[in-house]
Amino acid sequence: MAGVHGCEYVAMAALQKFLDSVDESRIKGELRVITMANAASFWTRTSFVVPHDGKNLNRSFPGNPEGSFTERLAHVIFQELIRPVDFFIDMHSGDLVEDLEPFVLFEESDVTDRARALAQSYGLGHVVRVVKSDSPISGTASGAAAEIGIAAITAEVGRCGLLEHDAVDQHERGLRRALVHTGVLEVRGEEEVPTSPPLEHSSWAWLRSPISGWWSPRVSVGHYVEAGEQIGEVREIEGLGRHVVSAPSSGYLLFMTSSPAVDVDGLLLGLAC
């Protein structure tokens, strides 16, 4: 699945590229696909949320058939696409104001080993293991799938809403590798086998701003930081307020808000430890 967030173009383009180029004779079993799960956000160029009700689709799973537009959409996707499958891949990219280092994450569950192997097969540089009790978010598609025993991952490639062809190619290669791993796609060619193991992370910290203001990061995504190292600061637009952002623990910056504008409790970055 791609397009849960309608401005994450690399993921949608990568899935479409796969569908356009795959030899159907190589497909074994059943492959269910949604290339643009959140069409309303795509057409209105709306970041993160569905314009009908302002809710984030990837915080709304498994959905509610009696709920708001987004909750009902999540319910239909979950029942029709996710519930019947053995493996689930949710393809994402950095949204319009989200810089990003490619990574895959999976949530601990009764099928942790299968999900971890699926995440490793994608061939990206980082794999994040999310412990549900420590997760900064809930209601994700892959998390809801894990809850019912489906080996599920979220794969992230691409940055800032840009349609960069190298990123599209990387995401599409990762999808092919993962489908080969599951046995859904018959293997042909060495390019469909990961060449080196990823860095694996066992915790996941999201840092938010306690004030609204101008966000000025000092480091870039992909950077390794030590515990206590200053990552950036948020300054008030009016007044002298200033909040210094420091790493709570050592780890890699995997995504970061690229816009200077940040509100109170606004998300700044994700640190994989």
C-alpha cells in the first residue's frame, strides 16, 4: 500500500513503477495493492491529514465503520486489504516538510521474527523495532496489522515531498526484495537480494517543541548524535524565548521537520537508538 499520506509521492511512484514493470508470470499467490490510499490529500496537496476531517489516516487504524470520514476509510482499507493477507507492506516517504533517511520499522508482536526478517529484506540502511508500550504513536496501518498476527512493516524512502527518481528506484527495489522474501515474487537477478545487513535499532524517540517558533536544526538526517548533544533550537518569533533541543540518548536522526515553522508540541525529529 502507498499514498496513506497524499503528498508522499516517491512511495506512490515506486509502487506504480513496480506494477508497470513486473512480469506477472513471476507472481505466486495473491497480491493486493492500493497505489493511492488517500486520494483526497493527493488532490488538495494536504500534508499528513485527510482534508475532510483533519485526521491522520495513519493514526486511525483499524478504523471505525461508524466514525468520521478518515476512520471509515481506515476501516475499509483494513478489512479489504490488510486483514486477509499474510504479509503487509506500507510504503511511505518524507511528506512536504519532512526530511528523511531511508528506514524500515516494524512493531513487536506475536510475529516479531517474521516482521523483522521482512524489514531486513527491504535492503535499507536502518531497521527500527518498535515496542508498542513505548511507541510515540498509535493507530498505524502496520501496527494494526501486527495486532492480528500479520507480519507487517512500514518502509520510508524519499524526502520533503520531492519526486526524486533515485529514491523511487530505491523504494521499488526494496519492494521487489521484500516480495521475493515472502515468496510472492519469483526471484530473478542479484539486484533483488540485499547486499549488506542494516543497522538495527531497539528504541524510537520523537522529539517535540514545547514552544512555537523558528526551528533551526544543527545536524542533518542520517547523522549520528551522542546523548546530550545539541541537535538544534527553537526561537520564539516574538520575544526572547528559546528552547535548546538535545539528544535524550545516542542514536541516528532518521527524520526531521524541514520547515522553520513549528507550533507548540510540534514534531521536530525522530531518533532511532
